[in-house]
Amino acid sequence: MTVSPLAAWRDRLAALAPVLDVAEVPFRSQLTVRVSDPDALAAAGSALGVPFPSAACTFTSGTGPFGDAEVLWLGPDEFLVTASPGLQVTIEEVLRGALGTAGGSVVDTSAQRTTVVLQGPLVRQVLAHGCSVDLHPSSAPVGTCVQTLLARTGIVLQVTGEDRCTILVRSSFAEYFAAWLADACTEYLAVA
Amino acid sequence: MTFRTPTGGSIDRNTLLHFTFNGRPYTGHPGDTLASALLAHGVHQIGSSVKLGRPRGIVAAGSEDPTSLVQVEAPFSEPMLLATTVELYDGLVARGLAGQGRLSPEPDPARYDAKHEHCDVLVVGAGPAGLVAALTAARSGARVVLVDEQNQAGGALLGVDEYLDDRPSAEWVADVVAELKSTPGVLVLERTTAFGMYQDGFVLALQKRTDHLGFAAPASVARQRVWRIRTRQTVLATGAHERPVAFADNDRPGIMLASSARTFLHRYGVLPGSRAVVFTTDDSAYCAAIDLAESGVDIALVTDARPEPPARLAAECAARGIEVRAGHVVAGTDGDRRVTGARIAPLAATSPDLTVDCDTVLVSGGWNPVVSLFSQARGKLRYDAELGAFVPGEELPTVRVAGSATGELDLGACARQGRDAGAQAAAAAGFTPGGQVPLPVSDSRCTARSGLVLWRVPGDDDASFVDLQRDSTVADVLRATGAGLRSLEHVKRYTTIGTAHDQGKTSGMIAAGIVAEELGVELAEQRPTTFRPPFTSVSFAALAGRDRGELHDPVRVTSIHPWHVAHGALFEDVGQWKRPWYYPRDGEDLHTAVLRECKATRESVGMMDGSTLGKIDVQGRDAGKFLDMLYTNMMSTLKVGRIRYGVMCGVDGMVIDDGTVIRVGEERYLVTTTTGNAAKILDWMEEWLQTEWPHLDVHCTSVTEHWATIPLVGPRSRDVLAAVAPSLDVSNEAFEFMTWREAEVAGVPARVCRISFSGELAYEINVTAWHGIAVWEALMAAGEKYGITPYGTETMHVLRAEKGYPIIGQETDATVTPQDLGMSWAVSKKKPDFIGKRSFARAENNRTDRKQLVGLLPVDPAVLLPEGSQIVETDRLPEPPVRMLGHVTSSYPSAALGRTFALALVRSGHERIGETLYVPVEDSLVPVTVTESVLYDKEGARRDG
């Protein structure tokens, strides 16, 4: 039996509607890939069916042999590959094979962070209470991916739609994140 | 008697608000401040002064007021608010302060928050210059934020009755604000004070969102919000504050700034008194005098320090029967709780030539541009001798100043500056101008003209107040210069002028002027005191925002945490983690619970949640080489499938962390760190890889939270593991100490390590965090017949201490080497280099009298030494200074030893084994025997079960 970090928060997060539709998407396959060799990056992208992002602070997405997958830029040589649950062992093998002799590393970090999807017209407003990154569409268009702080926890923030974001938060900080989010929604809920 | 005018002011006269001040009931109207409502009832005295107890009133109409400090008692007790900035609401209860308020002992029930905002152009101040600047920038398409501390835009226009473009100025203001608010990308923040300006366009602003609603404030709405604004360009249109003049007894209630009296009249429909004397050095006070006279105040006299009064304004006064006396000043006042008379003297004379009865004295000594934010932004200030004030003295690449903040006094010119600054700021942010904003034309009768710069009137220096809040006088300034102080910064600290809530808004310039006069130097040569945030007071509650209560600091929990809570664990904070401390059963205290947990573990089986251990995946061709450099011992020789304990040192050779290294594959290791150091060690690794050894093919990835880690400990641990991992050969031969195996545990893929932090047979079971609680419960079930006992950090500490295992950060403090810990065996003699190696050759590291880790056994086996106790050599304390040999680092009662014991760092400890030393505990010296640090199972017989 598996338990996700925010399992106990499901109802409390759902209660943030209609301000925000918030749902944990648990047990996603996540692999941290560290590599800088361009050929290895290209090979890894081909193996996944999703090219690795070339621009800083962005993510790519697509469909390949492992279904829908995303590659998040986390640093100059650091990426996070995410896909549906249960694929982490296979993807780890395939990516390591793709890196070949180029060096680099592939690590299963699936349970390191949990995934939370936030949707609603106020999503950027609510996050702006704790996130210092400019989330205005002109500055953070769909496809943006940043590692930053939300209040006092580190997060990875993906802008996945006009009013939709995906947050990856370390498992041990997930409850803090949820509590913060609920508190930040209080005022909007009162007028909603 | 009422001092409310029959008409006028932006107050809602149809609504009556009831409030209480100093225990007496009063009424006012929406739109009033506490100050204006009190003045409407003729109440001038607010409180008394902090040192001298002199009655003090209301000097100004806004946030520059030095005196009207009140404590609001209801709805929630809050100290040190200004009556001039507290918006009136029904039910307000307040009382005047004598310079000091009282923090409520009750928690503040209000919510506070923060919000980040980004813009191209930030405009501070919504007076004429700021409004035009903001609108100009907005029309270019820039993202604009306009902040203003008042509850409505208009700035100085709020305090006058000017017409702009032949209509009331409020209409012009309303039009501009309406256009701003309807322009996409523009944010207008009222009741918002930009209080701090920092590098790179970072500005903090405090918005008072529901303060003015009093009891009606919705509980769900954050009362105040700190806006954290990041802007590319800033226009500061912060205006100017009227400056008083210091004269004898200038602090009595009823003495206020002339323009502030004018503001009370036009904005609130309130008269300052019945009969006023005006004391001015420039033109602007004439407008106040004329407006007040037309509203029914008897202007007894206008004294103008200048030899020639302005002809047109003097004529207007004459037409209204107001006497103007040029070359004269107010040299003193009479009165007690309220001014009753003004002593008039020629500027040059030493004694007054008449006293004029009055209940109000209106003072104007010129204008101080508000340059606080400009100065905070590191802008240089320049002394303008004509204004008698510091003005912005340079252009900054991203900060522009417009309006009276530059020293400009004419409205048309101020608006033009605003338009230019707005356009330039927008252009600098990459926007092309939109439609030009027409400049408003004023009908003001007050011509813009600088006056005479006058800091003080000769007289009783001990009663001539410079900083009314600090009770600091001209005499204090003279004492400072007399003592040889020349720097304004030093004078400020010596006199405390400018250090109160108002940060010297009305006093700083006068103090500077008097210092320069006394020293006979030009003010232009003087460096003004540094302006620092906050511009106005900001409460700690606002700064804390929502970071309080459960959100004060993140509480990190493991995947098994809910089980610990459900089973009554008490928790210990380890960094941000909550770790089970111990699991008390009915009636147990820490002591008995831990003895039980220790006994059960040593005699049968126990387990704990070790998930907080830092875990770092180290991969790459050079991983072994890299770890050889990080650890004092050799890691590259470790065989796949095996585990080694390792110590890490800093470059100074002092221990910084320890843990185990698991060789997962040829090019892959898993490193564990102490709970508190997980992030620090990952940073440490990255720092070396990125700065010193970029050529190494190694990558480090934190997997701390990917894994749940469960140490299963005790002689029956093998039986429990065998029950849940049937496919794993758990025999000692097949699964040796310090090796690891992949296995299914409770049906879940796991990595099982034979590692022991207690000396007992033990297995560390690692599964993904998602499976943590299920595997934990399976182990509990399988161990039930052996009385499996969950234990917490306290038992872990006792078990490891009995074996002499140090805890980094408890036994060590950044001055302890591996050798001091008795771990020379963990320091490689073969490796050519590793971090810290060089330091081990230092003479200091090889002294035999270093503090070394030893065990201590109190001679009385029941005595528990307090951790941190000092250790001395003799059974009697000599005269101080007493030579300290070291200190107790860990101390516990031990079930296994049947007595208490301790670990300690002791000078020459290794040589002292067998000696008796003494530990001062309260009034006695407790004798202890020094032993080796390993106290239990020295042979290691229990390791294999």
C-alpha cells in the first residue's frame, strides 16, 4: 500500500475551490538527470520522445514510448524527467543507456517530491503572496519552469496553462506547502 | 464648543461616529482622522512628553507629526500610532501616550500578509507630480504601480482649496485616478506607504487594508500587507513636509504647522482654534492665514521674519483686517495645557515687545523635500541654501524624483516634472510614449517663492524644542557641539534627535542647521544623516505576515509521521524536522520511557524512523576519487555491495559530518549525512565539484526524501526481518555486517543495509517514502511476538553513547578532529590528499593536551551529570580563574550499564583514563572516573546477534 505526502490533505485542498482547484497528482515517475554533453542530451530526448529543454527556466512536454512525459530544466546541467506512475525503473534504465559514455547521472527521485496541480483564474495572484518570481504572463508564459521559494519552502513551479500551474514540492515540506496555500486562499475564499 | 466648519471637507457629515479618547466620549465623521475629530472638539492636548512630562498636542496633519502618539485600546490594543494617521471609526478607544506605548500581551487576532508585485514603473506618491507621472507611464503601456500613503489620492491638493483647470482639484484627481484604474497593467494602492527602498529596484510598502474599518474589519481579510515590489524604474513624488522653527516654549498644544492647519480646514472642515498668531518665514503661511480667516478664525497677527513681506499677500491680509508685522518672530509662548499667548519680538532683538493673546500659533519655516527613499536608494543629497533643505543631488539610473520632493514649490512645475519623469521612466523601461497628459493649471493665490531660512529664534534654549518627541532642545544641540561633536551623525546620536517614530521629519533639518551655525560651517559641507527604512513605523506583525503559528517555520515530517502521532510519540525538533523523541506509555516520563525502550532494544528488538538522515546519490566515473577527497578514509576501495563508515573534515581538519557510504555500483555510491547537515553537505560537495574539481565526472543528487529509512535493531531483529523478507537470506554468513542487499520487504522493493548505530545486530531498511508507513506497520506486526518497541531519538542517543559513538554537533563543535574523537583509524595514512589532511600535520593538532573524547562514570552511579557541565581537576575549587579541563557532551542513565554515564571532551583525555576528575554541579563537586568512550560491549560481540 502506498501513501502520498498529501493524502491526508485531499479534502482540505479540494475545499479551496472555487478560488483554486488544487489536487495532488501522486506517485509520478520522476528522474533527476545530470548531464551537459549536448549529444547525450539529444540522445536522452530521443529515448524519451521529448526533447530536453535548451532554454533556461523552461520545460518541454510530449508523448513518447513512456506516454506523456515532461522534462524540466532545473539548472545548467540538471533536469527532471516526469511521467506517469510506475515507469521510473524502466525510464532510468533507458536514460542511462542513452547517456552512454558521456558521463552524467540518472537518479530515481520519484518520491523526493510530490506533484500538485493548481488551476483557476487566481492562481498567479495566490502564488504571488509567497513567490518572488514575476508570474505575469508576459514574464512567465506557459512553458516556464523555475526553482524558487514559495514562502519558506523550495518548490519547482511549472506554468502549464494560462491559469494553471504545477508545483513540485519536497515530500517533507508538502504539508507546510498545503497549509500555506490554504491560508493564502482564505481571503479569496471569503469573497468568492 | 465646536471647531467644525458648517460646510466643507471630505467628510461624511451625515454619519456620526462615536469614539472615546482619554476616557471621554466624542463624535466625529467618516473621513476624519482621530486628530481631526479631536480638534473639532477643541481637544489639542494628546499626551505628554517622554522625559519632561510637558503637555503635547498635534503639530502636523500627517505622518510627519512628531507628537500625537496614541495607544489604541479597542478593537485591539496597539501602541505608538499617530492620531493624525489613525482613520476614525465607530467604537474607537484611544488614549494619549507619554512617548511610550504598551504592547498587548494578547495575540493579535488580525491576519497579516505579504504580496510580491513586479512592475516597469513604480510611482511613489499620488500628489500632482505622482499622478501625472503614473498616468504618463501608464499611457505608454508600462506595468505601473502607484502607491500613496493617504486614503485618497491628491497629496498636497487634499489640504488646499485650489481649482485646477477651473474646477475643484478633487475632480481632476478623480479623473486621473479613474483612468489609471481602468488601464490594464496599472495597480493603484491607497493607504500604502513605501517605507523602504533597496538595491535593484526592490521597494517595500505597507498597505493598511482594514485598519480604518475598526470593529467592522472582516476577520478573513489581512489587516495589513507588506508589498514586496520589484520595479525597473521608480519615480519618487514624495512631496515635502513643512518645517517648523525652534523658539522658546514652541511645544505647547495649539502650536502647529501652518499648512497642516490649512489641511485640517480643507480636508476635514476643522478649525485649529479661535484666535491665531501666524509665524512665518515664507509665503505659504499667508494662504493658511487667509483661508482660516475666511473660515472664521481671528488671525490676531502675522509675524513674518523677513524684513519685507510679500506685497500682494500682505495686501490681501490687510484687506481682511489682518495685521502683518515684518521682521518679527514669535519668541516665546504662554500657556499650560494649551497656548494662551504669543510673545512677539523683532528678529534681532533679545526681548519681546508685546504678547498677543491667542489659542493657536501657526508656524511655517519653509519646506523640507521628502528625500528619505531617494537617500535610501543611495542617492546623494545636496544642500539647497535657498530652501534651507537637502534636495536630491544627483541623477540615478533607475530612480527619478519629481514634484516638491525636488524642492520645487510651484504646482505647474511639479506636474511638468512628473510628466517628464514618468515619460523618462517608461522609456528607460523600454516603452514608447502614449498620449501626452495635459498639465493642470492652478488658480492658487500663493506664489512660489522661497523664504528666509531660519532655524531658531534666540531665547530660552532649554525650552526651545528641536525634536518634540525626544524632548531634545536647542540647548542639547549646543551641548553636543560644545562637547566637540561636528558630524551630524554624532550629534544625532548624542541628542537622540531624529530617532523617534517620526525619524526626524520635522526636526532633523533644524538640528543640522543649528549645528552648522554653531560650528560656523556651510551646511553644504555637512553630510546629512543617513535615511534608513522604515520611513514610517511598521509593526512586527505586518513584517511577519502569515509566517506565524504553524507557518512560522516549515515543519518537516517523514512519511511515517502520522503513525508516530497516532501512537503518542512526543517530538523533538531537529532542524525543521519533527522526530519522535520517545513514545511514553501511560504514566511514563522521559526517563522511564527511555529506559524501557533501551532495554527492549538491547534485549529483544526495537525500531525507529531514521528517514530524516541525509542521503546523497553520488554517480560518475570519478565518484570514488571524489569521495576519497571528501572523507578522511578511503572509499574508492570499497567493494560493490559493501558499506563503510566515514568522517568528513573541513579544510581546517575539524570534523564536519559523518555517515556511511554504500557502494551501489561500480560508478555509484549512496552517502548518508547527519539529519541536520543534509543540505550543507550537498552544498559542500557541489562547491568542490564546481569550483575546484570541475574536471571530475561526478554528479550528486539528494535523495533524502525519496527513501523512508527504518533501523530495525536488537538481537531479534534478524527474526523479524526474516518474517517480512522471506526471500532474503538473513544469516550472518550470507548477509554480513556492513553489507547491503536488495530484497523485498513486506512485499516492497527495499535496500537493506547491515549498519548499527547501537552495537546491536541491526538492519536499516530503505523503501520509497510512499511505502514507508506500510513497511513500518508490517515490521510492527511481525515483531509483535518479540515485543518490538518503537523508539525515538532519545533512546537512539543513549544506545549510541553507550557504545561511544559521537554525534556530530553534540560531541563536536568545529574544534574537534577525528583523532580527538579516538578515530585515528578512520584517517587514511595512504591517501596522497583529502580535505583536512594538511591540517593534521600542524603542531596544534598534535598537542597531547587537546580535548579528547572519553567516557565519565560518576563515582555515585545514581548521579546524572548535566550536559554542558565543566570538568575540573581538583576536589576543591581553587580561587578563580579555575582551569577547565573540558565539558560533558552527553549524559544519560543507562539500562544496560545499570547506572549513569557520560561522554565528555577532556584535555589530555586519552591519557587520563582511570583518573578521578570533578564536575561542579550546583554547590558540589561530583567525582567522576575517566574511562574509554566505549562503555558497553567493548568486544563488539553483539553486532552479529
